[in-house]
Amino acid sequence: MRERTVPMPGVNLDYLMWLFTRISGLFMIILGLIGFFYALYLGARTQIDLPTLLRWTFFPNPNHVVNYVADVEAGWMNAALQVLQMAIIFFGVTHGYNGLRMILEDYISSGWGQIMLRGLIFTLWLVSFIVAIQVILAN
């Protein structure tokens, strides 16, 4: 008979990331709805079509609406939307890289392998997040 391992009680990285995955999924839905209703408030219901509205909802970039809206600077480019973009990017990128980490750790069982994997995934997450922030603030 094999010996069964019992998980350590208390808070650890796996539990925190499991919890974060659930919370970030909920926040992404909430932030998407906020972006959708804010676009409708700005006049999207009469100025742009549904695919453009949905693309803009999850990445509120004024370049998505520049061909449809005559005066983009009137409300489609502001600090609140940049904060919304950064929040969506943070939760989306972190949610995705955490899922990748969980899947890859199922196949890598050695201690050093997991440490290297976590370092690589953290580096990829950081680079992705910095590039996304640069793209958001460059508009």
C-alpha cells in the first residue's frame, strides 16, 4: 500500500492562487460589464456596431472606435478608462499565467523544476504586464 500525503493546513501559495483565480474571473466579468455600460453611456448604442462595442468593452482602446465616432477625444479617451484597461489586463494576464502554472506543475514534480517554472512564468507575466501598460499609456 502506498502512503497517502495529507495537504499542509493553513494558507500557502496554491490556496491563495486558487482563491485568486475565482476572484479574478468574477472581477473580469464585472469590469467587462462596467466597460460595456460605460460605452453605452458614451453613445455606443447609436455610433458603433456590436462587434466593435464588445472588442472595446474588454480592451477600451480609443483606436477601436476612431473609425466609428467622429469626436473620439470627447469621452472615449480618459483616465478612468485607462484604469479600467489596466485592471482588466492585470486580472486577465494574472489569471491566464496562473492557469498555465497550475497545468505545467501537474507535469513537473521536482522541486528545482517547479522553482524554475515559477520563475519563468513570473518573468513572462511581468514582461506581458509591462508591455500592456506601455500600450495603454501610449494612446
